[in-house]
Amino acid sequence: MKNDICKLILPHRPHNSSRNDFSSKFEFAICIFQFSIFIALFLLSSPGKAQRPQPTPTPLPPQDIDVIKTETDLTNLFFTATDKNNRYVTTLQQNDIRVLEDGVAQTLFTFQRETDRPLSIAFLIDVSISEERTLPDEKAAARTFIENVIRSERDQAAIIPFEGYAHLEQPLTRDMIGVYRALERVEVAFPSYTGSAPALRGITSGPGTIAPPSEGSTAIWDSVALTCNEVLARGQGVRRRAIILLTDGQDTSSRVSRNTAIDEALEAETVIYAIGIGDKKYEGINKNALNQMAEKTGGRAFFPKKADDLAAAFREIEQELRSQYLLAYSSTNKTHDGKFRTMMVQVTNPALKKEGLRLRYRPGYYAKRN
């Protein structure tokens, strides 16, 4: 600033000099105005007085990421109880049962009726030529099941048609509109697969192994194993994982065995509900294979003969999912060796023993490996 303007002490003014008085006041006003601008610029340029930046809001997790956390060594087991008339029993208490792991009694941390745990369900649909006649009914029944069971705010569903290869047409999602659209696009693979998704990879073929599936073949066990590994693999959080398998059970080209597929389901803590359905003019239904697949993973097999039976099978699965119990324990065996451990749930209440209750659950799990 100019010193001659910004003097805060006005010069001596002669008495009765109105002109000098007006000039001095004018100069003083200009000085105050310039000084105010200087102070404002100084404050704005000072680092200590700069406007404090607003904190960046924490981003919300994406829609389809499971954010439930669980204790590392906690083993979770879902089970259902039915009476001799195959009716679900939903009144069990913790002191009515006990749990053994490899024959050793375990202390329960959790025992509860479980109807609210999030679901992850993969619909594994055989689209080989033997399903041509029944596929429309299968799709309609599956859609009704999704509408009745899947809660879009927390549950997930995937659509996986298969023939010689499994195709992930809709990965696990809570977007039910996307699931419905993928289900609607499922068609019989004749003369070849008509969907847009590439085949799931993870099973290799080479010298000394079974050749890759040929066109028109059916690889059920491969498809189950890949679904467990690539779609439903066990991760953080407690979810009820299930495969609803719609097929006639006639496997013609799998490169892994049925037992290997069952092991993969157990590793992924996935229950399999098998619906044996197909056209009689082909090879019929392999009930034994589907029963084994379901029972050894804690699920059930159904063999509908008509559309009404198919809808009833889906209703039965729905009722079972709504009638489950959840128990949890920390194993007394703290060794992380990756080995299979058998689980057994026993009824200890004498009165309930007489009623002949049947408990259904997966028979074991693979320990974590260090």
C-alpha cells in the first residue's frame, strides 16, 4: 500500500478548511478498503486457515459381496428333523441332541431354529436331449420356487445349464430379474449348446486321462464339481449353500467320479437336492446315483412323474429350507491338516428317541489346512 494513502493518522487540518477535511476523509476511506482486501487475501492464502477438506465417505460394499464374518475355527452345521410320518419337527431344544466329531463329543456354541440365514442356490439344469420334453415344466417350477424362496435383499441364485460342459449363464446374484431372464433363455442343447456363456473350466484332459466330453454327451459329476469349486466355493460368512440338480442322472462323459463330486460339495459345504426327471424314451432315471449324491451331502432326491409332482418337489425343498436348525461348535481337534472329519448328530431325549426322529445333515467336513 502507498504510505501516503494508508496513514492512519490524518494530517493537521487548518481550522475552517472544509476542502482539506473532505480530502482527508476520502483518503482514509480508501485506506480502510485496501487494508480490508489485504487482510482477506492474507487469510485465504494462509495454509493454517485454508478450508478443511471433507472426509471421503466409506464406500458401501457391492451388492453381491457376502460381508458376514465368522470365527475361523467355528464349524457350522445345518440339519433338519422329521418324524416317522415325514413331517418336519421344529421344536427341538439344544439339550435334546448332542454332536460328535470323529466320535468325540463337542460343546455347542450355537443352537437355533434357522430360517433367516442367507441362501446361495445354484440351479444346475441338464439341457441334454433327454430333457427336451420336461424342460419347460422344470423352468416353470424353478421360477415359482425362486419367487417364493429367494429374498432379493440377501439371498443369491445362479443359473447353470449343462450338457457335456457346464455354462455359467448367470453367476450368483441378488438381481432376480437377471436370474429370471437367464432361466428363460435356457434351452435344450440340440444339435449344440445354444447359450452365450462359455464352458466352466477347471477339469483338465490329457494323456492318461478321460477324453473331453463330446457334443451331445452329459457330464453331471463334472458339472457338480465345477459348480462347487467355481460358483459356491466356501468363503467368509455363513451361508446356506445348495445345488438344485435337475437331471435324469445318466452321466455319459464326466472326467471326475461321482464320489469326487460329492467330496467337492462337502468341501464347499453345499447340500444337493436332486430332482430326477427325464424322458422315458431315453435311458430312464438313474435313481441310485441321484440318491447317493443327495444323501451324502445332506440333501434329498425327488423323482416326480408329472408336472404336479415336480412342483411338489420344489415345495418340499422350500419347506426344508424353512425348517432347518443351525448348530455351531469349535472342534476339540485343533489340527489344521485338511483331513475329512465325520460329524454325527444324535437324539438324546428319551421321549424323542421313541418317536423315531430322522435327522438329515451333511456327514462331515474337511478341516482347514495351514
